[in-house]
Amino acid sequence: DAKTTQPPSMDCAEGRAANLPCNHSTISGNEYVYWYRQIHSQGPQYIIHGLKNNETNEMASLIITEDRKSSTLILPHATLRDTAVYYCIVRVTYNQGGKLIFGQGTELSVKP
Amino acid sequence: EPEVTQTPSHQVTQMGQEVILRCVPISNHLYFYWYRQILGQKVEFLVSFYNNEISEKSEIFDDQFSVERPDGSNFTLKIRSTKLEDSAMYFCASSEARLSIEAFFGQGTRLTVV
């Protein structure tokens, strides 16, 4: 699985958009970008994933550059409850399932 | 909303004792996982399980560890002889076989070995 690089920490004001970057310059053509988050030692929670097109769901938007070497997770209106560690993970999605390799992630602090 | 449940939420055990951590995955899921997180460190993959056998395991998952699906609902992680360094948060996860897009994690069991 491709390695990812994320900033260790970021701050965001409540109500503003949080933009979390991730570099994955060695990503392969069949590898997806996944984002998970972990709120204060709870179990990780899936947020969103994508291959090459931008994606949006009720939680967030995922912007993947055209060369797929980096991506940005956008929380459009961050709330205090979005304070968490955010993990960018790159892996192949097989039909049979697979492990997730977590890095250190980005610790996002949403401040009032 | 369906969820993965883990019991107990916190377990304290003496070094050398056996512990069994229990998980009830989401009912229609076929892939099951155990991860651990030592305090202040990253989440680490331990093992994946499908069709009643281990499909992949990490270097951490040595002979002291075993997994089992004893019935149609539970998925367990056994540590035979606990060490101090086994103290960690243990997370169970499950995913659907076909899509495998999203893994659902339980809230974890905090294991403290004294």
C-alpha cells in the first residue's frame, strides 16, 4: 500500500471549513484514497473514499488532484465534535476485503 | 444503525493470565478484523478473518494470539499469556465481503496488564 504524508496537527475555527491535506505521491492506479477519523480513542470511523473523481457525502468532500498524488478532505462547516485525528489511507480495494494501514494522521482541533 | 459491539469495555488482568476479548460484528458482514492501539501510538492491524480462517496477520500477531468465531455472532481475540506490553486498546472491525469499502469499528476494549 502506498505511503501517505499528513501534517501532524491543524487548527480550525468553528463554523469554518477544515481542509486536511494528504500526500500520496507513490499511489498506484488501482489504489483508492480513504479517510477515517478517530475521536478521542474511540474506534476509527469511515468518512469517505475515492479513486480519481471528487467525492461528496453527508460528512465531507474529497478532492483528489488530477495526477492523484495528493488529496484534500474538506469538512465544510467544522463543529467542535469534529475535533479528532484524521487518517488518510491508500489501499487497493479487493472483493475479499483488506486491512487498513494507519499512519499518525492529522490531529484536528476545532476551536470556538 | 447497525454497529460492532465489544465487551468488556475495560479489562484489567495480571501478567501471565489469559484474556478473551469479545466482539459482535455487524450481522451480514463476512470479514472481521482486530486492531490494537497502544496509548499515544497509531492504530495497528493485528489480523483479518474470513470464512472461519485467518486471511492475513501482522508480525504482532504471534503464537500468543488466536482468534475464533465460536458461533454465528461472536468473534473473539484470545491472548494466552499476557505481557505488560499487551496493554492497549483493542478494536474489532467488520466489513462486507463484496464491497469492502468501509470497515466498521467497535468502541474498543481497553486492556490493562498489571
